[in-house]
Amino acid sequence: MNRNDFIAKANEWIRGATGGALGFSDNDLFIIEHEEAPGDFIFENEDFVAGKYFYQIVPVIDHNGETVPPGISNKELRNPNRCLNFYIIGVGRKVYVTRTEYELEYYDSVNYEILTAEEYIKACEEN
């Protein structure tokens, strides 16, 4: 789905998961897109790359609007059954700084897909 549709669905999901206490915006997605994430290039040639990376939106407030208990473990907090799991596909253009080494001139996200907990777990195991 495109960026705007994903933001709308993520906003709807997080409002439901937090009892309306939190929302989701373009700025939130921008921050997430710049985090390290499991995944890899799914296409690469001399000029371009395409990557697929997996993310989670982790609610820190429950559906009653209560803050998640401070003693909760990171594993419990990031349980895919309580998170919005998704992947982003992006494309970038290579600029060679040496004959064999390159930097990305740009890398833009082009597709967003929401995953079930099972799909997210499987994808992360494979990456």
C-alpha cells in the first residue's frame, strides 16, 4: 500500500490499541524508517538496489489508556501478537565512490504492507 494509506491504517490500529491515547503520523513513520531493522536487499544491479525491511509499532499504552507496566520485559513488549508488524520496500540509486564500493545517492520507501504476527516471526527468522 502507499505511504498515506499505511499511515491511516497504522493510526487506526494504534488508536485502537491504546484506547485513543496515541496516534500515528508521517513523522512517526519517518523516524521508524531510519531505524535499523531486519531485512536485506531483494534486488541489486550495477545502478540500483531494492530492500525489504521489517518493523514493529510497539504500543507503550494499553487499550485502557494505561501505561504499560515498567517491569515488562523487552521480549513481552515486542511480542508480535501485541504489535503492529509490517515491512517496507524501498529503492535506492548507487553512486560509486571507488570502482567497487558505493554509497546510496537516495533510498526511498515505496511500499508498505502490514503482516500478521506469524508472518512477521517467519520473516525475521529468515532474515
